[in-house]
Amino acid sequence: MTCDICKKNEATVHLTQIIDSKMLKIDLCEACSKSKGLQEANGFSLADLQVGLGAAEEITGNAGAKCSVCGFTQADFKKTGRLGCSACWETFEQGLSGLLKAMHKSDRHVGKVPSKAAHTLVITERIKQLAGDLEQAIQSEKYENAAQLRDQIRELESQLKVTPVKST
Amino acid sequence: MKIDELLTKPSEWVRSDSPNSKIVMTSRVRLARNLRHVPFPGWAKKPDRQRALDLMRPVVEALPEMASCFSDSLDNLAALDKQMLVERHLISREHAAKNAGSGIVINDKETICVMINEEDHLRMQAIKSGLQLKSVFKTIDKVDTELEEQLDFAFSPRLGYLTACPTNVGTGMRASAMVHLPAMVLSDQINQVVQAVNKLGLAVRGLYGEGTEALGNFFQVSNQTTLGEREADVIERLNKVILQIIEHEENARCTLLEKKPRLVYDQVGRSYGILSQAHTISSKESLNLLSLMRMGVDLELLPAATRTIVDELFIAVQPAHVQRIAERKLTAEERDNSRAELIRQRLHDVPRPSHPPAADATELV
């Protein structure tokens, strides 16, 4: 078994940590475990360690994907363990979900919602509703009605639009 | 406000009149926030980073909490000043290494501090002395709500606040308490406690956070996860665990005094002896001895007024602080000499620690 960090030396330190009934495992060589401070009495966190090694490898299913906003790729994540911009979370969503489940209590946020986002959520919900109405209107050939609904949707969509800061 | 004004006085959070401040030095909560669709600081190119800083800094400065504050771009700060900010736990080591394109805004009491373009666009934290996690969270939550009016934060209904590192996504919150556990270290119980706390999904770290040594018997206990749990629940859980740790430490102190009084009096006496008489001393030795003196104050072997002196020394004996008093860069050896002098001066009027009561003295023999 080789070390998870240097991938060269024989792993002689084997650690297991249970966080919220999920098991994290890591195998390290003598030198790497020392350099990560695992031989000291002050404790450590495997979740921290896994970012940057196991974590990076767990992004799968997004090979070749590139963030349209910042140009970040999966290979970049492998190097740094950090993402490029907020849009990367969508670009690499699929690959990140396994990693998030291993790292956190769940893969769903239940905490604070900024009031702006709450506003956006309301609008998005309203658009969904109107889109449903629009489809019905078209099916029942109420075209005047449909045109009105379409305008309403466009109006709401324009409220949602934000101008991203262009990368130079 | 100038950096000198900020750095020449002791931090407001070094106070001993707060709840549980015997064992809990400080409570802090930090929130990570990012601007939507703006590259994260680690990935952004220089002009992007600068633009983001120029956008955020005035907004942070305009907060009512920052009416009197120190604010600057990191390239304007001397290396020594940055190191002092690290020693005062106001910025991270990573942030101290940054220059143009990153900034810092700190209120005059050093209780609220916002790092701009650290790993995330904004890392805001509130600090208070003692165990006050709920009130600290309230403070920083208000700052966040005020900032969100002006700034477009990256947020996903499913994943919460989007951060550069997947370990912070969701609430972006890290709540922590700095606990002083000399008796658990002396009685070899500390590893058990660390393991128990780890099992509860909380992290235990050293004096300066991630990957640092537990100098001076100080340990930082914080939440590990940020996704899938409400902020208030995290705080509540952490608070409960800290209360238990306090109880264990207090029990360990009582047991030590009862079973091994000689060890306790000896450790406190030696710490006082060395610190008040040394002519050269490293920061590591100082911190470890100060820790035992602090326990001596808690156990009433030293007058209560000594606590503030000791708590201030924890910060003042660190390398950058020692050099600031000397007003120049010092070699390691010169630092050790100046440090010893500073400690001798501050402890000049502190009386010797008390001896065991006569009744117990026979047991000690």
C-alpha cells in the first residue's frame, strides 16, 4: 500500500475517522504523517486532509468540462482542491456531489438564505407557474392570453438577470 | 485609524470578566462569502482581484460596525505588522502572505475583522472573550445581512453559500472556541478528549488553527462541516461540547489538587520562578510557562489581578510583538533576550505563588 499523499513511500500510518457515522480512511507514510502533524497530540481532521488528495480524485463525470465563466477545469481542481468561481459549482455539480456527501452532513443547505436569494426563489417559482399556464393557453389556442403570459415571463426573467464581471 | 494605534494597545477580547473565561479564552465565528460569477481570489487574475477588492472594501468600511476602523490594502502593510495581526488572531497566516489585491478591515476594538480576498472574497469574523458563541454569531450575522444588501453574494438554493473550497460550502460558517486545558494535559487525559470531540464531528486544532501546534495548552475546538445543518444548531452543538470540556477540565484540576498537590504547586511555582527570573527565553517556553501560571491564577495560588497580565503576555511575547517594542528587527537571540526582559518587567509586582496550606503540608512530605 502506498502513501496517499506522496504516492511513493510505503504507507505505515493508517488512520480512520468517523464523522457522523461516515467513515473516512487515509493511509500515509512516516514522513507525510509527520509533515501533516498527525503524530502530535493536538488532533487533526481527515476531512481537511482529503481536500487536495482523495477529494480531487472524486470529481468524476465532468472530464473535459470547463467553466464558461472563469475557464476553470477539473484538472485545475485536482491541483488546488479549490474551485475557480461560483459558476464552477454548477459546471462540476455532478462530480462534486459525492465529495460533498462524504465531507458533510448532507448535500443540501438548510441554513441562512440571503434576502436577495429569497426574492430570486420567489421569482423563479412564479416563472415556473406562468410557463405551465402558457403551455395550457397554447394548447387551448388562447393566443392572446399566451402572448400576455409570455410577456410576463420575459419581464420576470429580466429581473433575474445579473451581469457577470468579465474575466480579463 | 492607523495601524500603530491598533497594534499598540491590548486587544479588547483579552478580558477576564466574561462568562467561563477561566477556561475559554475566546469565542469566534467566521463566515465565508463570495461575489457571484467573479473568479475566486486564488483563481482570479491580478486585475480581477484588484477590482473585486476595490468594489468590496468601501462597502465593508461603510458598515456601522466599522465606524472607527483600520482598513488597508495588504501591500501597504510591513511584514512585521502583518505578523502582529496573525499573532493577535486577526488574520490567517495565508492572508498575511498576500499583497496587492487583498485587504483587511478591522474595527477599533478588534472584535470584528474582515479579510478581503483571502481564500474567499470575504472572510468575516467576530471575536469575544469567554464562551459567548451565540452572541458572537449574532454580531457577525448582522454584518453579513448588512453586506448582502450591497453585494451580490454567490448563493445556491441547494448548496447554500458557494465557497472556493468544498469544505466551507453551505453556511460558510466556522464557529470555534479557544480553550485552555492545562490540567487535562498534565493528567494525560487530553488525547481522550480530542478523540471524543473528533467523534462528534468537531475538529480540535492548535493555537493558530489548522495544522498548528497546541502551544500553551490552548486548543481550538470548531465545527467540521458546513452543509446540512442550520447555523444555530451548529452553535448549539458546539456550545454543549465546550461546556462539557469545561467541566472535564475543572474536574481534572480538582483531582490534581487533591491527589497530586505537590505537582500543581511545583508546576506553578517553577513557572513563576523561571518567568520572573529568566534573562533569555523562547516564545514556546514562555507560552507553556504562562499557561501554568494562568492555571495558578484560576486555582487562586496567585492573585486574581495577575490574569490580565498573563493574558496580555500570551500575545506580547510572540516574535513580532517583541520586535515592535524594540522598534527594529531582532535576531532570534536578541528576541529571546528582549522577551525575557519584558516578562520580568510585567511580573515585577506579582507576588510569589502561595504555598500549600499547613494542614496539607504534612501530606506533601
